[in-house]
Amino acid sequence: MVMQDLLPSAPLLVAFLIASLVLAVTPGPGVLYIVTRTLAQGRRAGLASVGGVAAGNLGNALAAAVGLAALFAASALAFTIVKYAGGAYLIYLGIQALRAHDAHSGAHIALARPRAIFRDGLVVALLNPKTTIFFAAFLPQFMHPGTSAMKQAVALGVLFVLIAALTDTLYALCANAIAPALLRMHAARRAGRYATAMAFIGLGVFAALSEARQK
């Protein structure tokens, strides 16, 4: 099977790439997680969070390919459970940031393991059911009959994840570029910790209270 069988025709492929880029650069839970991790812990942590978010997005794409999105679309309970789980986890990250002591918060954050940062990014992205539903609604518009729907969905999903990983990396690098100016100020360092905590908690509350998707 050649790549042409898995991807749409040139005009549709261009439309897919443009639509994917627009969605990828739009700030969401993953972007906020990446930026806050980068500002608090530096470029290495930011890139680790990019990898985690990309892995979570890939998981959502594969879930859509095997029909998990259909379950979310059909079951309001399943959608609600995953939405609240994701919101609760973001609030947990915010509380953890608030509990860090000023005297040790800088060292603690700097020594955070990339594996843990990757894991948190994975969970943030994976527990966002709207992403799975997006894949289920979006990808079929660029698929064609005659080729395995599963393979087409996986190919397009992987392509989207690569685009999102690229834009997320740019977010991390930009955040890292402005971090030194902030970290030189002791007051800004403390404010940054609270801002990070409030960002996670606020996003978690927003995710939990956001209106359920209309059928």
C-alpha cells in the first residue's frame, strides 16, 4: 500500500494541513500546560511536556480510529466522566504548585524529572475527550472509499500530531526565551509560581464546568 492510498488528493491534503495548523496554534489545555511548565522549569521541561502532549494527542487519534470517539459521542456519561477526570487532574497540578515552599520551589522545579513532566503532559492531553471527538468528526472529511478507514484515520491523525508537536515546540521555545527576564526578579519568581498554580486550577475548573458538547 502506497502513501497516496492513505492520504487525500492534493487539494484536500492542503485543506487538511491548513485546518490542522489553525487548530494546533489555538491555545488549549496542552498549550497552556507546555507554556507554564516551560516558564517554571525551563526549555528541557517544556520540550518534555511537548512530547507528553504529543503522545496524548496520538492516543486520542488512535482512539478515534478504533471507534472510541463514537462511544463518547453516543454516551453523555462517558464524555462527562473523562471531562471531569481531566479537569480534576489539572486542579491537582495547580494545588501541587501552591504547596511548593518558596525557599525550595526553584530547586524542586528545576530538578523535576522529565519522565514525570512527560507523564503529566500525556495525561492532560489524553483526558481531553473533545480532542477525540474532533478527530472522529474531522478526519472522515478527508478520507476516501476503497482503502481501510482505520489506516487512513491513523495516517491523518499522525500527520496532525506532528503538526501540533511542531507548533507546541515553538510555544515552548518562545516561553523559554522570555523566562530569564522574569526569573531574574525574585518577586516575579514567586508571582510566577502562583500564576502557574492559578492557570492550572482555572483551566481545570473551566474544563469541568464547560458546557457539554451539543448533539
